[in-house]
Amino acid sequence: MRAKREYLQQNDASIGVYHIQQDSFVPYWHYHPEIELTLIKKGQGLRFIGDAVTTFEEGDVVLIEPNVPHQWVSSKEVNEVEAIVVHFNQEHFKSIPELNQLLTSFISKGSGISFLNIYQSISPLFSQLLAKKESYLWFTDLVLILHHLKSVESDVIPYMLSRDINLQGNDRLDKIHQYIFQKYSSTIRIDEIASIVNMTKTSFCRWFKHVKGISFIHYLHQFRIEQACHLIKHSDLSISEVCYEVGFESVSQFNRTFKQIKECSPSTFRKFIHK
């Protein structure tokens, strides 16, 4: 999907705070020079940050590096989402030695950081920040949030490959992503999707790997497995039903691919999340 350069309303400010309440998160592949810190209060679905595709749900807390394309896309059954989003200018923070020292705890580790098991303790701090009307009061609350996050368990979101190509944007990726969103539960043939972007199968495979750093089939498998994880977490479908719901043609292929990507079987994954 083409990455869109997002221009924020408060361009002259060091910090921007946004309260998002709507029916769903729709595809909006974009980037900006500010660091982004997002708390998901309601909603679930797929999260795209750089090249990484993972599930998200209520309580998701993520920091995204500057100029990394990203988007949240709601699951089909979701009819209400809520998020608190904070943007802040890293250059302004770096100009203050004490803040620069705090910022180094988060920067240059990858495309971003996903913070784990933090919602109960961090949510009140986000709400406190959101309640402030004057922008200068956001500063202290943001420092408190970052200080709190500095010491919690987290996962680094891998640095994206072909970053410059993704930032330039590409109409082909727009069409490909939209097609995957619409058709992932059915058979997707490479020659078919190559024709959508007016390429031969060979040229398409070479181009896609250059842009995304992985083959199209591997990318499609990642997408389907993350959809499967969402269904395993949030539905009572059997493993075989999940397999066909996300577009795999056999349970054996699904189990094999799931284990390659998640390093465990679907049944083990279900047991783990329901402990």
C-alpha cells in the first residue's frame, strides 16, 4: 500500500495528542517525521508497522520510529474502536540533554517497540495526558509515560527492509494490499495478482522481493497466519475451520506454515493463550 506522508495539525508544536473514536480502523498506510506512541483502548485486528504484520487488541501499546509506514486495520466483526495517539518531535527532545538521555532508551532499535502487559498501569497516564487542554501541560505527562515505559517488558519491531522504496510510495503496493484484504480467504495465484499490476509473474516476484525483502508467498503466509491467530484468540472455530477461513488449502499446509512463522502449532498456540 502506498505510504502517504501525513501532515499533522500542530506542525509548530513539539507534541500532538489525538483521541480517536470511530467505527473501525480502515487501511491508511502512512508515515510522518514525528515519533508516534499509540494506546489501543478498544478494537482488534491487524497491525502493520514497516514490514511487520501482527495482530493487535485492546491494551496494545506501541512506539513507532520516525518515517516508518504504519497502519491499523480492524477485524470484520469490530464496530467500535478507540485509541489515544501521541506524536512528538524527536529533534526538539534531543536538544534538551536530560530528555535526549531518556529518548535513547527507545530510539534506533528497529521500526518500533511493542510494550507488553502494560495496559493497566499505563492507561491512566494516557488518560491524564488527554485530559489536559493546554499543550504545554502535555510535556510533563509524556515524560512520565516514557519514564514508565523505559523499564517494562517489550519487543523490538524489526527494522524494515527497502525503507526508501516504501517511503516513496507505489501504486502497485496499493493495489496488491487491497487485493489481499479482499481475497485472502480464497485462492490467490501469483500470475493473477501480477496481472493486476500489469507485470509478468517473473517480474512481479523479483520486484516484490526487492521492495518487501521477502517473497510474495511468504508475505501472504504471514498475513494469513496473523489472521488465523486473531481467529484462534477471539472465536470458537476449530483449527481446521480457521485453516480454511484464512485461505489455506489443507490443514497439513496450515499447521506446517503456522509452526514455521510462530514456532509452535496452532493447537499449542490456543492452549497458551487460554492459560
